[in-house]
Amino acid sequence: MELRRELGLLDLTLFNISAVVGIRWLAAAAHTGPGVLTLWLVAALLFFVPSALAVASLSRRFPQQGGLYVWTQQAFGPWHGFLCGYCYWLSNVFYFPNLALAGVSMTGAAVGLREGDVQVAALLVVWLVLMFNYFGLGVSKWISNLAGAATYSTGMILVVAGLATLIAHGSASRVTIWPEASLEKLNFWSQIAFAFGGLELGAVLAGEIRSPQHTIARAAWTSGLIITGFYILGTLALLVLVPSSEISMLNGLIQAGQAIGKQWQLPMASGVFATLACLSIAGQLGSWMAGAARIPYVAGIHHLLPPSFSQLHPRWRTPYVAILTQGALSTIFLVAMNAGENLKAGYQILVDMTVILYFIPFGYLFAAAWKGGQRLAGACGMLVTGIALVLTLVPPPGVSSVAGFELKLLGGAAVLIAFARGWFLRFSASRTPPVLATRDPQI
């Protein structure tokens, strides 16, 4: 039984937009200050373009299901491939409940949803999106397509409103070239490059893409231009509409809608933004759920996870065990985020541990690209990844103990990596066939 090839060029382009573009990044970036526009441009040149080059090159060479998990195996061997896939999957499982809460909170701020109902609504969103993925990409791709269109529409409305406001009333924020290098905002610099992360996700679905050798590369460049323009122009429009010092990192788009409604007598503007944002984030959640589930599926085929992970649904031909496992874990983490203080503290420790692990797959991606001949792209990507990793270790303001923060972050990551190593040794010892029978001689 084989996976169905459901995705064409337009589907994958919209999938990339849905996966990469985080509408909430606009508010977080604008909150950092007008100088963030320069950071967007630098991140696009030194991280996003190298990502596109790396993904295009490696997907042509290895168009198999699994994407960067397979690329890392080919370049550095089974253990490194497993570690890369493990870190990528784990960071995403923690990302799902946070993404769902962000979308529901943003919508709730506009419609007056009570705080106690936000968690329930977020849980419903997670399982609704999960069920779409359960029935296959033939169904779930429409969420990504709709989300991509919603994201594009949000950007267009924001840019047009920002331009009209600039002409009629001037800018609410003073635009500067240089970003503010304060300790409070320095940590965000590490996040801004990874707001461009996600092009590699589509390649994980290579076994479900028509003509993946060509489609993945074309979709990466097409969506890349749209995504870069969205971030830069969208942030600029938000700064024009709302003073940067007043922008909320969570509800900045709703504030923009309120500003548009007040200036142009459009009371429904904030509701429109809330609806589009909810659709966009739901689609982003669906895209990442779909891509992340394929990694344990391929690891199951390679006998590095229990055999059940390699099974496809008899009717829908989806890796349903991996999908349901993600849903169960996301539910546990979502509940933990709003449970008692001890449980919340434990959850937060786990989240902090995965911060470092999040950067490991990108290091492998660019190292594999370097080894495969993309030297400049690989070097730029590894440089930005290294800088982002260092900035991630900068403790947030008000931390009680810097040494304790660093120990928790580094020690926790080491524990999770040691667990991955133990798991790999256990399953690889009983594995009879090789993980991959062939290796590209150029890598």
C-alpha cells in the first residue's frame, strides 16, 4: 500500500505559505520596534534564501518521503538522521498547543471569548484539524489552501489600509533603519530568522507530491517571494497603523483592525482580521501536523520506531498512528499549560528543553547542503543558526538565576538527546534491513 500523491504545484505553494507565515509574527516583530524591518531583510537574505537553495537542491537529489530526516541520514548516517527527525518532531509537538492557543486567543480578544473557554476552544481546533489530516492530504490540503488564501488576504488588506492611512494621516510609529539592541528584545532576534522556517516541511511530504523533484523547488521559490513580501510589508503597515510601543505581541492584528475601524469608519475591521487570522493559524496547524506526522511514519518503516507507526490506514492511506499520537500528546500538553502550578512548571521546563533541540534540524539541513555542494547557502544558514542558538541562551529579563536558567536549558536538552540515543540503540540493535540501501555519491 502506497501513499497517494495529492499535492500539485499550487497546493504545495499554498501549503508553504500556510506553514511558514505566522500571522502572529507581525505583531511580535512590530512590538520589537521599527528597526525590525532591517532584521526581516537580513533574515531573508541570510536564512530564507539559503533555506530555499538547500531544500531545492536536496529534494532534487533525494525526492523520498521524509525530507530532512532522509537527507540527514544520507549525509551523516542513521543516528544523525534519527536525532534530526526526533528533534524536529518533538519541537513541533510542543508547538501545536501553543499555536492553537495563539489563534483562539487572538479570535477571542475580538469576539469577547471568556478566558476559561479559550483552552476548550483550542482543544477543539487541535482535534478538528487532526481529523482532517486523518482522512488524508486530499482532504486536509483544502485547509492549507484556504489558510494560504486567508494569509494572503490579511496581508493585502493590511498593506492597503496601511498605505491609505500613511497618505491620509501619517505613520503612528517612527520608522528607523537600525533595530534596538536592548536585552529585552535581543532574544527576539533569534526568533525572527526562524519565522522563515517551514520550507523544509513540504519536502517531508515528498511521497505525496506529484513530480517532487521539480515541484518542491518551484513551490519554494514562488512561495518564498510572497512570504518575504508579506513579512516586510505587513510589519510596516502595522507600524503605520499602531504605535510600536503600544502593539501587543498577542493581539497586534486586532489592534490594527480597531485602528482601521476608527480611522475609516469600518467597525467590522477587527472582526474580519480575527476571522482571517483564525483561518490562517488553523491552516498553519494543519500543515505542521501533516508534515510532522510523516517523520515517525518513515522512522517506523526504517524499524527505528514500533511497527505500528509504519502502518497506513486501510482506506485513507494515511499514517494514522503517528497522527493520533500527535493529537494525544498535544492534548496532554495543552491541559498541562493551564493546570496546577506544579504541572505548569514541569511543562514549561520541557518547553525550555526543546528550545535548543529546535535548532538542531536546521544545523543538519545546512550541513547536508554544504556537503552536497551548496557551500555558500550552507555556510550562511549555519552561521544564522549558530547566532540564533547563542541568542536563545540569553536569559529573559527578570530571571531569578542566570546559572539555573542555563543549566535547565542545556541540561534538559542533554537529557532529551540521551533519551533519543538510548531509544535509537535499542531499536537499531534489532533492525535487520539497512536504514537506506543507497547513498548519493555526491553527498
